[in-house]
Amino acid sequence: MPVTFLPGAVRIEPVGQVEADVDLPGSKSLTNRYLACAALADGRTTIERASLSDDAHAMVRGLRALGVDVEVDEARARLHVTGRSGGFRVEQAELDVGAAGTAMRFLAALACVGCGHYRLDGSQRMRARPIGDLVDALRSLGAKIECEEIEGYPPLVVHADGLRGGEVVLESPPSSQFISALLMAAPACRGDVLVDIRGACVSEPYIAMTLEVMRELGVESLVSDDGRRFIVPAPQRYQAGSYQVEPDASAATYFWAAAAVTGGRVRVRGLSRASRQGDVGFVDVLAQMGCQVHTASDGLDVHGPADGRLRGVTVDLNGMPDTAQTLAAIALFADGPTRIENVANLRVKETDRIAALACELGKLGARVDTRTDGLTIYPPPACAAAEIETYDDHRMAMSFAVVGLRVPGLVIRHPDVVTKSFPGFFSRWDALATAQR
């Protein structure tokens, strides 16, 4: 078997050209947005093909703590949410999001439209991830919210009595999730909400995703021509219904990368270039590196170069920073350096991803030059066997699984971290690696 499960680790064995059509779990990002909007809806919402990742479960736990009835059907990957019609009335609640940054940000905003005393906390790493811009924005809308220990960081204490609405100005916010959180809570405010972004913004495609989910659930918004100002008239109510989640495009990047490094072909069913998820744009990066990309009737194909030789590229990944580790893994097999730019927010993810990549790629023989907002990878003539640390970061584990398809003796420690976004990843990876021409 290409994947060998060891105590506390997995070993990946090199394979030939992979040839596979794959079905992937639902998008974690979309699932959490549907959950947030459904929690404020009138009636019962069904979310089909939902992500059942740790992050989605953290969101479910938080909503339940706020009094929302959420049923989880694991066998059918289905969620049923009975909304609270615009607000929460639980008098007191403790919300522990663990390591789920999305849940922390979304729940912080949602809690403010309730009526009660709520405390939000998470893992030690979560306590080191900044949330000050979102806290300040919520305060400007009328929230009574405190940072319990260090200003600008969790834990948060919310004395909720609804939000009045108003105007919010965000200067170069470090995460688009701050904006998404404000937008999704806005319909439950007493007055209109205007969000004005000034300066750079990370992961802007995720804002468009949020607005599309809101629109699907019946909430209208206005967006300026330059996509920097958003108005959500309030109050509005989300409408319950049945919604289907697209396959996870961030997860798809690992499978497309498998085609790239083995000279094979992988189709991810259910995704197209018209996806709501910005990370589907990773196929264009692969095309720059020498892959062929084809749209099929039921999915999106990537064909790697037959000799497995890829071109080094320079890419701005500000719009899809979650793909940076996938690209870094592929860069080991390019014919020249790969430069990843404009991803400063990788420093405050599950780990400092720039530093982690530099360390682990270095073990394999690569030279890595790091900057505050990116890195350049110089591939080695041949990669050495290595034991890879995952830093409690799901994307470190999954991206280096790509490397193992070409490098003998690659061991990935603490592989269970993948449950944060993709439970069962390594079983799927084994099936993929077994499907060879």
C-alpha cells in the first residue's frame, strides 16, 4: 500500500502516474457559512454534502451553546439547523472553538446579536491569533465585547443585547473572515450595516462566497463597483431551505497536485471554474507550471507533464493563501525557483506556515529564502528522505503527502491533524495513489 499507517505517523511510498476520478467532502468554508446563516433563519434548513471536519463540528457546538438546534447525520453528511429567527436568547453560554479560527470569528459576531452573557475561548494557538480588528468593528456597531486577558486576542466575553448597526471601517484587515462575520450578522442588526475596506485585504474571494450564500438564503446586499464597500439593509431575515455544498476546493489542490508531480491525471468531480471557492483558481497556477487543465461535464481535470518536470513560477497567493503549502510541495519538483508572494497572513494561521515550510522543505534538501510576506523555494537536485513535522497544522500534513508520491522514505508525523478539515484524508490518499496507469 502506498500509505502505511505507523504509530503516530504515516509513511508515503512513491508511485507511478496516478489516474483517478475523486469525490471529495463538502467545503469546510461553505459549510460554516451555511451554518451561520441558517442559525439566524426562520425555520429548518438542511445542508447536504456538508463538511464533517473538526472545524465544522466546532461551529455546530458553538451554535448549540447559543440555543440553536443542529442535527448531524454523519452517514449522509447532512446537517439540519432550526434557526433562531434573527437572534439568540440563551442567558449564558461558554463557547469553546478549539483550534477553529473560522468558528471563533463567525461566532463572535453571531453572539453579539443575541441577548445574554457569552464567553468564547479556544486552544492555546487560538489565543495567539489576533481578532482585534473584528472586536473593534463589532464595538462600533454597538457590541459590548471584552478581551478577557490581552486586548485584541481571545478569550472574548460578550454582553449581548443585539447590534444597532452603523458604519464599520476596516484598515487592511488581516483576514477576510472578519468581513464575512460582520456581513452574516448584519441582517439581524436593528439598522443597516455598511462595511468599508481600506487598504489591502486577504482572501477576497471568500467575501464573495459569503455574499453568495447570504443571497441564496434570501438576504440582499449592495456592493460597490470596486468591491470595497458593502451595505446590508437591516433588519432582514434569512430563509430556511435545502442547500448543497460544493466539494472542498482547498482539499482538491492536493489531488490535482498528485497529477502534477506524477505526470498523471486527476479529475475532481463536482468542481468547475465557476465554483464559489476562490481556491479552484489553483488550477491556473498548475497550468503556469506546465500542467494541462480540462473542464469535464462532471468535474475539473488536471494532467501533469508526462516527465513530471514542472516550471518554477512567481505567484501572488493573497487571494488563496490556503494553497501556499500545496504549491510549496510541488515546487520541489520544478526546474527552477518558485516565489510565493503576498501571504503575510500565513504567519498567524494554525502555525507560522512560512517558518514551518522553510524548516520542513530544508530537511528535504531545498534552499528556502523567507520574507515577512512570502518565501522562495530553490529545488534540490534530488530530495532526501525525511520525517516531516506537522505543527498541529492540517495543511502541512496534506501538502507533504504530495511530496511522498515522489520521494522515498517520507514519513509524516501526527497525521491525525487532518481531521481539522478532511477526516479520512490518508485513506483517500492511499486509494488515489493505488489508482495508477
